[in-house]
Amino acid sequence: MANNSDGTMPCRWKAAGLLRQSLVFAVLATALISSHASLGGEIEEQGVLVLDRVPKPKFRLAGPVGERVKRNVDQWLIQAPKNNPGLLDMFARRDAGGKLDLVPWAGEFVGKYLISGVQAMRFSDDPKLRQTLQNVVDRLVELQAEDGYLGPWPKNERLRGHWDLWGHYHVMLGLMLWHEHTGDEQAIAVARRMADLVCDTCLDTGFRVVDAGSHEMNMSVIHGMARMYRKTGNPRHLRMTREILKDFEKAGDYYCTGLAGKEFFRTPRPRWESLHALEGMVELYRITGDETFRTSFLHHWASMRRFEYRNTGGFSSGERATGNPYKDDAIETCCVVAFEEVMIDALRLTGISTIADDLELTTLNAMLGAQHPSGTWCTYNTPMVGQRIPSHIHIRFQAREDTPHLNCCSVNGPRGYGSISRWGVMRNDNGLALNYFGPMTAEVSLGDGTPVTISQETDYPFDGAIKVKIDVSQPKRFTFGLRIPSWSTKTEVSVSGDAVDDVRPGCYLALARVWKAGDQITLKLDMSVRYESGDLNQFGKVSLYRGPILLARDDRFKTDAELEVDVSRLSEAKVVPLDDQIAEAAGPYKPWLLVDVPAVDGKTLRLIDFANAGATTVEGKPISSYVTWLPAVGIRPPVPVSWQPADRSKVAPGAIRFAWRRPAAEAADRKHTVVIADGPDFENVVLRCGEKTGGWMLVPQEEAKKLNLHTPYHWKVIARNQHGQSESIPPFKQFAVDPTAPALAGNWPCGQRESDQMVTEAPLRGDVKPVYGELLEAKGWKPAPGPDGTANGAIELDGEGSMIKYKLLTFPEEDYTVSIWVSVTKLPSTNYGQVFSAWAGGMDDPLRLVVQGGKLYARIEAGRGYGTEGYPLKTDTWHHVAGVKQGQKLTLYVDGKAHTTANAPETIVSSAADFAIGGNPNYSGPEFLPAKLTDLKFYARALSADEVKRLHRAMPGKR
Ligand SMILES: [Zn+2]
């Protein structure tokens, strides 16, 4: 979690030269431009990586993390192929005929398995591991079809559907990594033929990657294709990459939305698989040097960091981004792995050390928490509060007779800690950066190939004292960057006995000197227990951390669930030794860390490390639960999340609207201040405006006048209550005042009218123009008599492509109402006829009033479908209809009376940017309704039953 920063950018590797020690000779590290010759890259890279992974590193981890990594090798990687022969047999059976009983993503299993296997080889010399993986690779080589195909689907379907391109992406990546580690030329040749087949199928053939469907999955092959291009320099591979980039516009729109500063959870495809498609933009940046790819990718990383990052370091809410990391919905293992990949890329692009803090937090909590301590299985969901269930039970539907343990998460989970080999030690042309702390030895190399061995003696992450030894065969000058975690407020560092001063948290400490064998750095990190406040669903609660370790209450230790943490006495928290009695209570799997924390009334709360919380599952059944959000008193506000103006956007002169994530309704005492500065370090604050409760404020025109036109400004939000304050986290968003930008009207977030929360009002009296709102498009309509027969009292749609479309700033998230009069002139000949629809994409329609089979329904599509029962309609009969969404209820009113009520999600995040009456605003299929319509009212609030009744009564000539 973020600390409450002092308002400066976390200093980067490049800028980490604030040392005054005599032992420091150089202070600046330059970025590396092209260091991949050793990886066999045949193209010269144009994009700059500030830090990169070390090729072929050899890590030996000890301590508890080392133990877990070893168990993964012994209990999973070496066992899985023999216990799950279908891993490869499913490929052999693909053309045997008959219906294939496979999940659409089955082809990914072997690829994900192989990726985690190669990562494990960087930690282990076990010949059994190597042999097991070699057998898998040999079999893959045998199973490749003549045309290069290497998946489980029959010949006539190859790469054209299912999640087949996604499966190929993972297998290609696994083979590339295997080749890199072992030099196996056969493996890379197989991967190259797979890439060629992707081109043969989807390049200049009339069939595009987007046509394969399952967009966020299949378009992720862009990452594999671009990586392959860096390796092969084959222009077809690059062209394929660029064509998939064009396909983005039809589906996820990742590139454009990133440049427009749109939050990731509001993009058209916010599912987790999209994160691998985003990685394609990093590759494109490396290939071309085009800054826009870097900008777009980093925007999405920052958006997810701000809006989605969980207290466990996890990512995803029910397999997607939602903008709310406090809701206790599923945090899928695959999603966390994908976000780690995004974080690693962001770290490589920026050198911001706090990203490595996040990687550590994610690895030690979310990822090790997803793995059972036995090493035999991992979870599908590792919640903030709840239990751990093995994925082969939780998502058993993915298992088959010959693949009883295989599912998306079981094969993917080990990458979560395997990726320590990619970020634990990194390098650039100036030297090395040490990110991973814990007992270990790492054999790595400098950019010029000089071998360096780094070893650590420590009990970290349970103790803050760390001895780092550096060994080089002969004295060598380079910069050694030491990550100083942002949470370590007081850190002591000495090098070969000399104390280093000015050690700043949230930075790399750049130690530049001639290093010689046996040089030693000692480091003492501040391990005091600290808290982060919750918001929304976790309002009034805190998460506690000791160093990078999230603490959890576990049933096994019988702590009263009602106890409230006394945050004012956190300095009295004590680590408790694991005596026999505690060990017995713990059962077969002991915690690594026990901490007694002061609660109110002088009581004590016993907490353990998150990785082992709830780790008591026996034969697949959890026997204890855990909680990471703990009730507390006297807490400062949570870190606010800046939202709009969108990053790097232009705003019109005049009053400027600033918005942040809406706080919990209970947070009435929380006041917000917007601070605007002319640089990211906030040294020169230009404007400070406050203090405002709620989720947004208007900086008045007189104040906004102090800002110069066309000048980039940074802004942040400070949230304050009587117990303290918190600030939004960097990187801070930018904006510029520009007279060409459209003026902002109305209230946040829908531009709704202040007096009645109206979003769009169109009387439709012989005309389609709204009196409030914005018309986008009107087709196939004419004036018509209204319900009382007066001329021009309504409009009529012909049902043959007719539709009236209005613009939306954003669809309301919780409560809303659409009210309209309708007289259906003919029942639609197609499946659906829409009275009202805001359909924006698959399973994203926050409200539709739809005629189907002669009945009218109110429905919501939000991840899945919700809907009322139908009301039978007669043609040429006027009805007043209203759909009211309030909290978890959706009610259909007809003629002033509630017809039926259905369940609905409490909060809906839609990417709808428009809506239509008489048709579907964005779907290409015909959903037109021949009807007369009048008096459209769309509110960003739930109308009461009485208000709906009054709207019905108000119409002259009503039935
Ligand atoms: Zn999964």
C-alpha cells in the first residue's frame, strides 16, 4: 500500500544521486538503450528501459520464501505433468474426431506451466526439474502440426476461435524463455513457426485477430508477436503486431484510452487478460522508441495502482478492474500474476523504486498467500477476508479426467514468486539495483558481462537487519542501487563500516564506487507496525503491516472479532515467539510471524502473517478463516485517489472541476483539498483549494485565473479529518488550461442538473432535441400525435434502423431512473426491440427497457444479466414506463405501478458514453422498435414510487 508520501515523486533510479559520502564517485545513472544483444535480439532497440532484468540469473533463496519456492518445484512442477497427462495429450487428440470436451482456454495450460517452470530453473539446479521440463518441451516439438499449429483444437478451427491465439501466446512465450535459459534451438524454431502461423492465419487473409472473438484474451498475442519480432527481426511479425494494435480500436481500445487518460476500469475491456495485451505496447515502445506507447502503458499501470491495488497486493475484483479495491469479491490468482507483469514492465520503463516496493508486497502477501504451504496447490481466489480453497476444487469445472489439477490458476500461480528472478536484482549500463531482500545468493552480471555475486544474511522480512555482501572477481567500478522501502521511515545504511547519510525512503540509494570482493553493506530497516485506512466497504477499518508483511487475524488464534485496533498505541505492538502452545493451536502449518497489537480498553489482538493466514486447509476443506480489515478507532482518512481532470487533459478556462474517488457515505467529516503545482515535486504550489467533503469540487474561476494558459500543472488531493491526513499517491496527474477545450457543464459525475439530478430530458413533442443533455444522432423518426391525440405530442420511429442517440458523460453508478411514455406500433420482428438502451459492449448495459416476445422488461447487463419479469404489451396502446435502479434493486414500473423488482448489483461501472431510445446505441445487430415515444426523463437518482406515480398522472390524455 502507499505510504503517505511527503508529496514528492518517488525518486527514480536516474535521479537517485543525492549522496554526499566520499565513497560515492558518480551520482547519475543513465538509462540503458540496447542491452539485449545477449538475449539474441536481432533488432536494435529504440525505446529506453531505465532498468532491466539480468539475463540468466542464478538465485538461491533461503528462509521461508526459499522453502516455498523449493516446495513448488518438488510438489508441483515435478509432479504436475505425470499426474495430469492431458496437459499434452489434449494436443495429440485434437483431430481424432468427436466433440472435444475442453474449456476454451485449455491450450494455455502447458504454456503457463512452462513459463513458471523456466522461472523455477533460475532458483533450482534440480535435475528432475530440468528433465521434467525437457520432456514437456520435447513433446511439444513432436505435437506441432505441419503448419505450425500447437494447440488442442481441430484443424478447421485453428486460431479462429476459442482462446486459441491466447493459448499460442503462452506456449510461444514458454518456449522462448526455455530457449533463452537452455539454448535449445529446437524450441525457438517451434515458437517461430507458431508466430508464422499467426501471420498466415490473420495477416492479409481477410481474417483478423479481432475476428477470433474473446478479445482481451486473443489480442494478447500481440505481446508474443512483438517479442518474437525483437528476436527474429522478421517484418511480418512486426506488421502482425501493428495490425493487432489497429484491432485494439474495435475492442479494448487500450492504446487510445491510455493516451486519453481514461481510467482502466472504464475502458471497454477491463478484464484481467487485457493486461497481457497492454504488455504489447511496452514491446512496441522498445521496438520503435515511440513515446506514445510508453505513455499509454504507464497511464494504465498508474490507473490500476490508484484504483485497484488491494491491501494484499492483489489485483482484480471478480476477474476485472472495477475502481473499488475495498469490496470483498474474488481476487483471482491469474489476475495478480498479470498485474505483477505490468508492474515489472512499469519498473523497467521508469526505475521508480516504489514499484519494487509494490512487487515485494504483492509477492510476499497476495502470491505466497495464494500458494498452500505444502506447495501442492494454489487458490483461485485469495480474498482479503475469508478462506483459502484449492483451485482444483473451487474452479473444478476446468478439470477433466486426465487433468485433475489443471486450471488457469494452478498452472499460473507459481509465476507469482518465480518472477522474483526478474525484479529481485535488475541492472542497467551503470550497474545493479537490489530490490529483493531476504536470505539469498544471486549470481548476476553487469551490462558488460562481468559476473557479480550478491549474498544476504538476514531474517528479513521478519527482522530489519540485513547484511549484503558483494563479490566481484576483481575490483570494478559500478553503481549499486539499494532499494529503500517507502515504509521504512528511519533507515540506517553503512558500507564497509562507513555510515551513509541522507537515506531517503521510497528511493534507490545509489552507491557508486569501486566494488571489490567481500565488500559489505549493512542495512537496518524500520519494521514498526503501521496502518492503512480502509474506505467504501472497509470504512472504519485498517490494515496493519510490519515491514512488507500484511497482518491478519486468523481463527486459529481465537482473537475476539469485535476488538478494535488502537492505532495511537501501535508502537507497543510486539512480536511473539512461537512457543509449543501456539504451535499446537496453529496445526500442521505454522505462521512465520505472530504479532500482538494493542486494542482499545487495554486488550490485545493477536495477528499473523497473511501468507499463512487461513492456511489450514485439510483435504481441500478450510478449517480456519482470516480477516485483514480490522475495526479501529481514531484513524486518519485513507489515501485519496485523484480522478478528473483525466491525466494530461486540457480544461477550459473558468472554473475547473476536480474529482476523486467518492469516499464512503459515512465519511462526512473528511475534507479534501486540491493542491496544484507547476512541477511533479510540488516545490512550487500555485493553488490550494479546499476544504470539501464528498467526491469533487469546483475551483472557482477567480482562483483558476491564477493558472497560465497551455502550462502543464500537476495536482494532488489531500484528505483530512481530526486524526490526520493522507495524500494521493504519485505519479501525479497533469492538466493544462486551454481555450480550445470544451467547457464542462453540470455536476460530477454525469453532468446532471443540480436541481433535480436530471441527466437528459427530452420532451419529444414532435422533436428530438433535448432541453437538458446533448443529442448525438437521430434517424428514422417523424412527429406524431401524443397520448391525448394532440398533434406533435410525440415522435414516431419506423423500426427500420430508426433510433435517437444522446451523449453521456458517464452512466450513474448506483441509483438512476429512466421514465418515458411508449406506444409500440408493431412488435419487433427481431429478438429485441429497445425502448431505451445504453449498451456499450458485451455484458455492459446498465439499463435497458426492452421488448421481447411481446413483453416489456427492465434489464441490466453488468458482467452477467439481471432483469424483471415481463409486462405483456398491446400494440398502439400508450404506457408510461419507468426503470428505477436503487441500490440492489431494479424495479419496472408500468402506468405508475411497480410491476416487478429484480436483484441488481449495488454499484455498476459501465463504459457507456451514450444511450439510445428506439434501438441499441452501439450493437451492430438490429434491435429497433417501431413505436411512438414521448417525455423522456433520465435521472441520476432513484425516483420514489410516488414520484413515478406523479409522472404517470402528469401526462394529459393518459390511459
Ligand atoms: Zn486463473
